[in-house]
Amino acid sequence: MKVSANFSALKKTTWYEYAVRFLLGGSVTVVAGLLAKYYGPVFGGLFLAFPAIFPASATLVDKHEKEKKQRAGIPQTTRGRQVAGVDAAGAALGSLGLATFACIIWKLLPVWNVAGVFIAAVAAWLCVSCALWWVLKKHWRHSPK
Amino acid sequence: MKDLILRFVIGGIVVSAFAALGDVLKPKSFAGLFGAAPSIALATLGLTIAANGKMYAATEARSMIAGALVFFLYAYLCSWLMVRRKLKATPVTISALAIWLVCSISIWFLVLR
């Protein structure tokens, strides 16, 4: 199972779907800031890990897979849900990387320079997420690609 | 107001960029990793440090660990409901947000507060 990039997939997403993602992303960022302002950083910090656009992304994955099958002449299929489910399993692994990111920011930000901490935290998120995916990919038998 | 608009624009751009990255990558299990990218944190922590300082942002990051662990439960539950129970993506992912909220706020109330 090799990792690859298919840039033509970007054309499948309509301007409306991009707009929804932008609005959701921007809104959640504003809400996280406001919650921190009014209820303090301990409460507001929770929302830095809010699954902001996950529902929109999973819905798009489901929809695009369904359309693909319909174009192939298969009107009724649960393939879209399965692919969205596999996408969610990947997000579950990514969330452990996200926890690592937060841990590095929490521990190193008070003692290191800001840019260095951000680079280390993003690198840790990527490394932990990819390593977990690499370890577990052999267990994802029968999963849609 | 200017700060909120800036947060909105930066948040929208960063979240959309990570989502687009998830769109182009294959297999979907790998692309899913980007569904839990630190997009909101990257969009907001820089502004927070500039406005409130490093310690304030570090405190937010401490709570973010709890939010991320609840995200794990949320995403795992969504995956299970869609793959095993074959439920539709939209109702599952939206209704499960309530579980994220309840669990996160409970952790805040019982542990972090």
C-alpha cells in the first residue's frame, strides 16, 4: 500500500464545498479564540483540538465515492460509508499525533523560541501520525483504498 | 474586531489547506491523518502568543492534549459506526460531535479546572 498524491481529486470538490470548509475552519478558529477570552485558556484550549471540518470532509468522501460508483453503473452502494470510515480511522491515528503536538507546545513553548517549538511540534505530529499508520496498516485488511 | 477577522481568515485558509491535502492523498487511511491536523492550533497559537504571551498559549496547549485524546475517541467511534454499522457519514460525524463536547467539557470540569 503505497502513499501517493492525485491532484485531479481537487477538481471533484466544488467551489461551494471549498467555501463551506473555509467558513467552518474560520468560524471554529474564531470561536476557540472567543472561548479562551471569556472562559480562560484552560477551557478555550480544548477547542484547539475540535474536529472542525471532519464532518464536512467525511461527508465529501462519502459523496464522491458514491458518485464514482454511480458513474460505474452501481446505484446502491455502501462503499462511500466504508471509505469515510477508513478516513475516520486515519483521523483517529492523526489525533494521537495531535496530542503529541500539543504536548510539545505545552512543555517547550515556555523555554524555547516560538519558531523552533512550532517546527518541532509539527514534525512530531507528522512523525507520530505516519509511524502509527505505518505500524497499523497491515492490520487494516479488507479496507477500501 | 480586527483580531477576530484575522483569526477567521487565517483559520479558514489553514483548515482548507489541510483538508485539500487530505483530498489528494491516497490511500484514504493515510489521508485521514490530515483530518486531525493541528490546523486550528497553527492558525490561532501564533496570534495568541502575540496577544497574551507564551505561558497563556502553553496553558491552552495543555488543555488541547485532552481535546486531542477525545478526538481519538470521536474518530474511532465514527469509523466503527460507518464501517461496521454502515451508517451514513453526515449524521454520524455531526451527532458524534455532541460526544466530543460532553467528554471534553467533563474532562475540563473534573481534571483541568
